[in-house]
Amino acid sequence: MESVSDRAAGAGLKAAFRYFDGEDIPAGSLTAQAFTVFCVIRPYIDEAKRDFEKSVESGKKGAENRWGNNSPPIPSHSPPIANDSPPIGCLREAEAEADISILTDREGGADKPPKRHLFAPPDVSEVEAYCSERKNGIDPAAFIDYYAARGWKLNGGQTMKDWKAAVRTWERRNKAEKGGGGEDDYWK
């Protein structure tokens, strides 16, 4: 390729783009060097088109399997008819921006619920800060010791997901007991 002039390489590349858009490129329409560049690129374009068609057919079969004869119509990807339509594989600027916003929304989790983070046991200072904020009188060390001894499992054997909710449960228990009994009495 180093022996091919930039002009011939550019002409071959432009011919490849026209071929991709559905134009027939006769051998005599380019110089020998430009046609060589085009011939190097053409098999990749042909392979990409075949892969795309296989993907479309696979999608149609999947739709038929899912919806049967009630399958919504799948638009064809034939070359555009109107002069203002972009060629196959090209997007107008507004369509490209819409696709970007869709991708951005998906990355932001708009289509899926947010992923739950794995539970990380709190340290005494976190529980102490939360309890003093709520002014609930719970002993942070007793809270940590209680759940640490049980592997941070709840009474039903489920792994704890929210230690702050457990603190609030201890609060309700303490209020219900009105100062009678210790923390361990609630769990018996």
C-alpha cells in the first residue's frame, strides 16, 4: 500500500464508500492503483453486509417465535428513495443525538432498576453517629456485637441489607418495651 499514491488511495476509498451505499463500481472506472485499494476493502464490506442480513433474518425469526403471526412489521433496510434520506448505515445529526441520549439513559439506569450494592457491615463510629442523630439511646457496640456474632444475618436467616433499618427496628422495640429488658429480649 505504500507504493499507492495518496490520490489513488483516496479514490479507492471513496469508491468503497460508494459501493457500501449500493453503487456498482466497474473496474474501468478507477485507475489500477485506486481499483486495487477498492478491491482490498470490498471483501470487508461484503462480509459486513452478509453479517447484517443474517442479523436481520435472525431478528425476524426471533420475532416470529415470540409473537407468531401477530409479529409487528420489521422495516426493510433497502436503499433510500428520497434524496434527503441518508444512505444505509448513515444517520442524520438529530437521529445520532437521539441514539446517544438513549444510550446515555440506559447507562444511567432509566430502563433498569439500580443495582443493589453488596452489604458492608458498619463500624461502631457509623452506628454511633446514626444513633446519636436519631437520639434513640441504642448502644452502638451492642448492636455491632449482636449482628457480628450472627454473621450479619436476620432472624429468618437472610443476610442483612440495610443496617440502618435494623437500628430503626431496635428503636421500635425499645419504645414498645418502654425501657423494660435489654436488647437481647426482643430476639427471644
